[in-house]
Amino acid sequence: MNDKYKIFGLDENCSEEELDAKYGELKAKYSEDRFLEGEAGNEAARKLTEIETAYADIKAERAENASAGADNSGLFAEIEKDISDGKLNEAQQKLDSFNDRSAEWHYLQAAVFYKKNWNNESKKQLEIAMQMDEGNEKYKTAYDKLVKKIESDSDKRFSSYTTGDESKVYETEDRQMGGNGCLEWCCQMALCNMLLNCCCNCR
């Protein structure tokens, strides 16, 4: 599609007004030049066909994208509400149902990860969203806040270690990694095994 925009000297981010104006300008030029004699007229006729085909293709794709965006906007609103209500599983199921994953999709996926305290995964999704939709202030603001939070959490963990108050850090890590239940279970089994051995030896 980029090549079609280049025919008009534009890029994909151009407005409808810019596209229409350039199309009208080129169409008028080549419509007149096609009546020139020889190869100049033939070349103008080819150019006229080229710009009309490119213009029709671009318009069709833009209309399709607008329609898809309108269809998805309602579902995106539902997902946002699910996230706000804490229904993260429902939100994730709806996100997983998408085939085309737009910048807004990655933004909402980042929001789900953030609610789950998966900050690094959330950061990656926001980076993708910003790459796909450069200049989107909503994505940039969310990204900046998340980066500050990650840095703040890192500072708190470092402070806990350096001040010797490691209990809170370990407590958090235990919860994140499933706790130390496995260690406790192993100790209990070892103790039971020792008691059984003592009983057997007594007999």
C-alpha cells in the first residue's frame, strides 16, 4: 500500500483532504497530457490509469479499516469496563478472540497485565502500541507512568535490602513465586521419616 501513496507523493498518514487534492491535481494534469502526440500521450494515459487505480484501492482500504474500527470500538469499550470491574479473565478472553491486533488491542492487553502486576509484560505491550500509533498521548502517558512505577518499585526493593529490612521483599517474592510451601512440605516429610525410623529401630 505504501507504493500507492508514493504515486501521489504522500504517505499513509495523509488526510483525506490531502489525498483528494493530490488526486484531483494529477488527474487534471494527465487527463490533459494524454492527448499529446506520440509516447508522451501514451505515458500520460498510463499514469492516469495508475492514479485512478491507486486512488480507488486506497479509498477502499480506508473505508474497510474505518468499518473494522467501528466494529471493534464497542468490544474495546466492553473490555475496558471488564478491566475496570476487575474481570480480568473475561477481558483476556475477549482480547484473545481478535485476529487483527491493533495499537488499541496492545494498550488494553497492557492494562490487563498491569492489573495482574505483570509490569514488565505491560511495558512491552505499551511499547508495541506506541510503535503502531506514534504520537498517541494516551499510550505515552500510560507508558511514562508505568516506567516511573517500575523504577519506584525497584528503588523500594533496593532500599529494603540495604537497610536490612528484607522481610517485606522476601514476603513479596514468596507470594509471586508461589511461596515457600514446597520447602515446608519437604521439612515435614523429612521429620515424619525420622520419627518412623526411630519407631522401627525401637522394635
